[in-house]
Amino acid sequence: MELLKIALSKGRILSETLSLFNKIQMDFSEVYEDSRKLFFDFKEHGTRVILAKPSDVPTYVEYGVADIGVAGKDVLLEDKKDVFELMDLKLANCKMVVAIPKDRSNDSPIYRVATKYPQIAEEHFIKKGIPVEIIKLHGSVELGPILGLSDAIVDIVSTGSTLKKNNLKIMEEICPISSRLIANPVSFRVKSHVIMDLMEKLEAVL
Ligand code: PRP
């Protein structure tokens, strides 16, 4: 039997994802045990787990090397890959926000925005009719306003402690973010039976 290939995000969301699959009797505990190995076959439940960088999961699914995947809504909004978004897994709940220095007024003008999400930031400010320069960073974007690189950041907030520790505050919420089950459109048709079955089981435990 051909294995159902599932791309999962490495990093802090992985343990939450594995626990969710565990609840539907898909025991992927071997994945925890070897941090260097990047794919695992589970013949007993007909799956192959592929571990990828979170931002690469939709790419593996788009090209069909993974049939389905678990990807953050942030990555899906930023990259807009040709994948089906099947369901909200309600994992890694957080929000995309505009944040500014704590001591600045919410009305103060924004000219430059530092972010890991240039597409989301640009769309947000275009929608509001505010012309801004977007500065793409790859991490630690909170440094932007501290170092005078930008007036604001667009980033994900979960507990809020990173903003707090860097004297920033939320100026505006853009949208809620959580992990989504995604599928390659062809796989979804060809393996619809097994994917729908998986979705039903997930739905039951969410
Ligand atoms: C994310 C995000 C914030 C932080 C928010 O960064 O970009 O920096 O988490 O979490 P909090 O509200 O719970 O403090 P990540 O840890 O992924 O690292 P990075 O900034 O280096 O990408």
C-alpha cells in the first residue's frame, strides 16, 4: 500500500502536532527520538512523516512530495501556495499584529515596517491606504524599532512576552493565526478516502 505522506513543521509546534495525531491513534513517538532524521515510515498506519522547516511545508505539499501537511496560517498567507486548506487544527494559536514602541502613541505615523512577513504587512498597509516601506528581516524583528531601523513591526504574538521584554506594544491586530491541515490538490482527489477519514478522526478530537 502506498504511504500517505505527511509534512510536519519542525520546531516548537512539533510536539503539539504529534500529540494531536497521537489522540487519533497515530503514534509518531519515534519522531521525537531522533532529531537528525528527517523522514519516518510508519507501515502500521500507512504513513510517512516528513519533517520540514515550517515555511517549507506548503512547498512540499504544493509539489506533491507530501500529500498533506500541517502548516501555520502565517506561512499560508505569506506564500500563497497552490494547496487546499482543509481544516483549522487550532494548534499554535497566536495572532499577527502591528507593534510599536510602548512609549509611542497609536496615532503616530508609520513610515518603515520591519517584518518576517513582507507580503502580509504590505497587504495590510495597502488595505489601509498607508504607504510604508517594508523591510524584510529573517528573525528577531523586535530589534527594528529598538535600533531605529523601523517605526513598527508586523509579527506573530503568542504569549506577548517578547514584545514586553523589548518595550513594544500591540498597536493593531491583523488576524488570528493557527495551524492548518493542508493538502496537495491531486493527492486530495486520488487519496480522498484516506484523507477524509483522517479529517473525520481529527475533527472528533478537536
Ligand atoms: C516568534 C515571533 C516573536 C515571538 C513571539 O519568534 O516572531 O518574536 O515568537 O512569541 P511570544 O509572544 O510568545 O513572546 P520565534 O521564536 O519564532 O523566533 P524568531 O524571531 O527568531 O523568528
